[in-house]
Amino acid sequence: MLSITELKKGTLLVLENEPYKVVDYNQKVVGRGGSIVNVRIKSLTSGKVLEKTFKGNEQLESADITNQTVQYLYNDGSTFFFMNQVTFEQFEVPRDLIGELAGYIKDGDLVQLQFFRNKPISLDLPKNVALKVSYTENVVKGDTSSAITKDAVLETGITIKVPAFIKQGDLVSIDTTNGSYRERVKG
């Protein structure tokens, strides 16, 4: 159990059977030793953000979140399948939980899967991933400035903006936090 004074930025807690992470914290001490804590918390399952106020000696349940390194196997359109490489246990994760991150993983990739009460709740990717360009327009001769960008379709099906010198078949590094091109990877 957590007292309200232990609620700091990054603290994990359970509220109404759902795991939350404290993203903002403000404590006010009132007369005679009482205190009021205002927090902004973000759901680890739905992503919704709530403002909450806790008073006095309220107790909150600490969220027990575990991480496992898992290998991405495949998806059937609505469900993604992952496997723990040590225990060979397989996990099914619904597409809506993975969301846009689906465009940054390919068969065989190792990722971090977060669990709450033995149920997958979110996926953590490396900050950068290398993906192959499966289609892009050829550059017009003389138009090789790095300031000019063009669309490139990657092997996972997502489209990003890349510099004009990138060709079909090139391996490019992508920032998974915002989907931007970082650099060409030598392969």
C-alpha cells in the first residue's frame, strides 16, 4: 500500500482495478499536519489522463507491473503474437493495444511487453529501429540535396519522409517516438 505522500512522479498505482502512472504531482500541507495531494495520472492500459486529489491518510494500492523481453512472431490482422524466448510461453495482444507501434516491428524483433496481473498492457519499443525501404521514387538527376524529402514505404507498410538520396532497398533508422527518419544504416 502507498500513502499519498509517496506519490511522486513515475509512481505506479492501481485505481478502480486499472494501473496508472503518476505524471504530475503537487502536495499542499494544510494546518495541523494534514496534507492534500493533487496528481495527474495516466492509465497504462487506455492512455487516458485523470486529475485526482487525495487527502489526509488515504492509502492506495501499488501497481505491480512486470516487463518481459519477448519476440514478435506474427499477426493475423486483429491480434499480435509474441513469445518469451526463455519459457516459450506465447502471448496474444489485441491490435488496439499496439496501435501505431505496429508499423515499427517486424517478424523476429525483440521488444519489451509490460504485464499487469499477468495480462499484457503495453508494448515498449527500442528508441530507434532499422527498417528496409520497400518502395520510393527515384531521385531526379541534380536533385540530391538532403533538404529535399520524399515518401518511402518501409517493409512493415508504413510511409515516412526520407531525404532524396535514399533508394529502394536501403536500410534506414527510424525514431519510434515520432516516426521520423534518423539516418541511413550501412548493412
